[in-house]
Amino acid sequence: MPKMKTHKGTAKRVKITASGKLMRERAFGNHILSKKSKSRKRVIATPATINGQIRRNVKKALKI
């Protein structure tokens, strides 16, 4: 059987930490920032962890 291929689109968007957590960037942080509050922009700037059922799907796509 051939090797399983990593889903490259997912690999570019998700980083794996040393402890095995999956980190992703948040959406809505690229443009039209003037109407967003400072606190909202601060939250958008911080990375988020991937949890729950989606974590399982992402791990399968990354072949972890």
C-alpha cells in the first residue's frame, strides 16, 4: 500500500506544540480593524487551541 499523504492545507494552518496540542490562528484579524475594539483585536491576535471532535479530524488529516 502507498504511504498516507499529509493534508497540506491543514498542515499550513495548524502547528503542533511540544506537549502535543494543536494551535491555530483566529479569523477576522486582517482588515476592517478600525470598527473592532482593542480587546476584540487582542483576542483575535492570540492563537487558539483545537479541541473536541475537530481535533480528531485534524489529527487524522495530519497523520498524527
